[in-house]
Amino acid sequence: FQHWEPIIPLYFGWFLNEADSHMLKLVGMAYLEECLRVPEFAKDFHSFAHASDIRGMLDYYLMPESCKGRMLHCTSKFCSFGDVPGSFEYTSSKNVLEGCGQCYKLCIVGFVMTPRTFGARVKLDAEELKLWDQESESQLSTSPGVSSGVRHLVHSSTHQNLTVINSMRESPWYPHCHATLVSSEELEQSFQPTKGKGSRAHITLGCAEGIAAVTTGYDLLDVIECEETPDIASRCRTFSLPRGWLRDYGKSRWVLYMCREITVSSLFTGYY
Ligand code: 2AM
């Protein structure tokens, strides 16, 4: 008989490969730049970023200290080396033992921008949800200062990724993107790509200086709460952009809903 003890990591998650990490950072920046062409967004962004030009605004979000120099990832369970309740059970569960080292496709359905964080919203599939064990909506009330605050496959080759970005830039609308304010009659479409279990899933793309990465999930939960408010569509400004819809939830909380999802490749494992 051998006694087996799992080594509990700082966190488990889906880690993007180098090419897809690079690509998603570029795509995120391209979308942010597109949003900054909407005067209402640019004005609000300027009010907290205090940058004098678009370049300065794009530099507002930085990679938090805990994520610097690493591949982008989507945290599935934060364990803090075993300090978080349930870490042992999670680490030794069949799903996690079998999932480690496996590849998963992550589906990006939008972006959330606040004065604190910039995150890509992830829609987990049924297999991925089996590995999901993050605190849910109930945790929101204890998170600090929350209120202040068609499928497109992108291949895993850097060359192809750069082609995607370049073709975005070269498309005729890109330098002259004109957003139109969507009328309330046009807002029949549901603007809630994720809800319930796993809706906090995200990839942190950047945070304001001094803000910890964990805040991105709290900002996403805050936005999801807004999305669930009855008649929210009639009370928010929504702008139609060439590649999606940009909605202002107030208090400098903006969400970009993409018309075409982006899929990235990832490896599920622990970070030790
Ligand atoms: P993130 O998943 O929102 O990016 C290392 O700090 C990683 O673990 C970060 O990616 C971070 O946030 C996540 N993390 C840090 N503290 C956390 C917590 N208390 N709960 C959940 N995730 C946390």
C-alpha cells in the first residue's frame, strides 16, 4: 500500500500556448482601440486613464505582477497551495487528475473594461465546467470596491494570427470605425453570453497599476449582475460596432459583446 498525497498548486487553470497568448493580447488591444473610436467610450476612458492620446490609453492596462512574463490563462480553481477550502479534494478529484496535461479549446465571447481591469470573457463547455471550481456570484458582496469600478477559429500559428490582426487593420472600416447608437427596438437580442456556473471564467488581459488580477473576475461578476437587471437594455447605451456591440453599464463599466467568438488552444494544468 502506498500513501499518495497530491501536491497542491497556487492555482489550476487553462494555459494558452505562446502563439495564442500573443494573439489574444493583440486582438484585445485591437478591440480596445476600436472601442476608443466611440467618443462616449473614449471620454469615459479618459476620465480614469488620464491619457492624452489613444496610445497612452492603450497603455493604461498592465499585466499584474502575479502574471508578468507568463502565458495568458483562465483560472479554474485558486488553491493557494492548499489554504483555500476544497483544494485537496479538487486536486485529487478524478476530473482534475484526468484533465491535467489535456488540451482544451477556450471560447472567448467578449471583453470587459473597467477602471480596474481588462478581461476576456470565456464561455466554458460542458467538459471544462467539470473542472471549474471558483467562488461564484455569492462571493461578489465581499469583493472590495466592485461597484467602483458565428465562430471564428484562430489557428495556433503565429503567422496566421498576425495575418488575422493585419487583415483587421487593413479592412476598410478599421481606421474610420463609426459606431451607431442602437435603438431600443433593435435590442431584442440577449446580451448575456454566459450566466450561472462558470460565468466568472475569464482571462485577465491587464489591470490598472496596483490592481491584483483577481479583481478581473469580480468585475465580470459585477457586470453579470447588471445584465440580469430587468429592462437593463433600455437603461444602457449600446453602440453597434463592426465586430460587436459595446454597452455602457454605468460607473465606467463597459462590455464588448462580440458577434463572432474567438477560439484559443489551452493546456489544463496547475501553476506551482
Ligand atoms: P485571475 O484568474 O483573475 O487572473 C495568480 O494570482 C492567479 O490566480 C491570477 O491569475 C488570479 O486571477 C488568480 N487569483 C488570485 N487570487 C485569487 C482568488 N482569491 N480567487 C480566485 N483567483 C485568484
